[in-house]
Amino acid sequence: MILDYKKYKYSSKDILINALMWIAFSGLIAYFFYRSLLIFIILLLFFPLFIKFRRAGYVFKRQWELMLEFQDFLSAVQVGIYSGNSIENAVLGSYEDMVSLYTKDGYMTKEIRGIITGLNNNLTLEELFYDLGERSGVEEIMDFAAILALAKRSGGNLREIISECNNCIEEKIDIKRDIDVMIAGERLQHRIMCIVPMGIILYIQITSPGYLDSLYHNLFGYAVMTGCLLLYIISILWSEKIISSLGK
């Protein structure tokens, strides 16, 4: 099956997990900000927006996993070329290596099977990698496809080209991992700060019962709590965007 990595189709498991997350979040918002079953039901109706918002994260995660597998694929192809094989034979020979690393269900394992089928149907390797680059949305794979096509036309040194592409991808992966380690503390602080407002409300409700009753079940209270909720959501999205930008 040809996979478009720029799009993500939710599985039943994904929908179930996200539904439970949204139910829990809606319950917390409805209780702490409104104490209203009606608000809880209304919030549940926004579940389609929630999974649409989450889709970008799934796409990025899958593209990242594909790039990791592609880097290992290039390493296997590089070994095959060093052994004296043509690049086509090196690609075919990399299949067993990728199966041992990622099983038959790995992204690149499936892609290699597609490449084998394409070669048997008289498609060129350049066309097949260009198609993978377009479908993946991964800049490094698209660059490799363009460089491979140019090298095949001009008779470039494929061994050197693949080695250079492999090194560039490996360097980017290492940098990304270093950044993730550096901002791990900020991610943890962000998640803690997201919980703090509800923790404060819960603390007040426990230590001073009835203190916040004037903010519930009346128009003025709903207006105040809605304003607080909007600021709360904006702060979460803003901080999430900042942290995400640091990780890219």
C-alpha cells in the first residue's frame, strides 16, 4: 500500500486513546471552571477539533521515524556499494538488513518492497526515490532523490554521494536528539505548569469549602471563569508552540 506520510489516518486505537484523553480533559474543565454537566457534554462535541489539532503531531512523529529508518537504509546501501554492487543491487540487498532492524512492517521495509516492485515494472530508481521523497515530506529524502537523479544522469560518484547524504542525515539526527535532551526540563516544567491552575482551585475548594461558590451557576461567575479558561488555553498553546519551535 502506497503511504502518504504527510497525512495521517487514525486507527481505532488512536481514536480510543484520544477520546479518553478528551473525556478526561473535558471533565476537568467542566468541573473546575463550571461545575456543570451541560458544559461537559458541550465540550465533548469539540472532540473532532481536538483530534485534528493532534494530527500534526502524529505526522511529525511518523516522518521522524521514517528519517531514522532511511538513515539506516542508506548505511546498508553504502555497505552494499562498497562491496562492489550497483546501487540497484545494493538497495535490493538492504531489504534483509531492514527486516532484521524494523521487521517486515517497518516503513522503509515496506518502501523497499515497493521499490523492488517498481524496478520489476521497469521504473527507474530515480523515479521511485523521487516518489518516496514527495510522499514522505521529509526534506532529506527529497534532497537525496534529487541528488541521485542528477548523479545518475551525469555519472557522479554514487559511493561518495550516498556517504555524504548518510553523514548529513546522521548529523541532523544527532543534533535533534541533543536538542531534545536540552529542552526535556522545559517540557517537564511546561506540563507541571499546565496542572498548577487546577491544583490551586482544588486546594482552595478543599481548604476553604464554599469560597468559590459565587463563581459558579451564575452569569457573572461563568463570564469570569470563561475568561480565565481562555487565558489558560492560550498560555498552554503559546508555551507549547515555543517548546515545539525549539525542538525543530
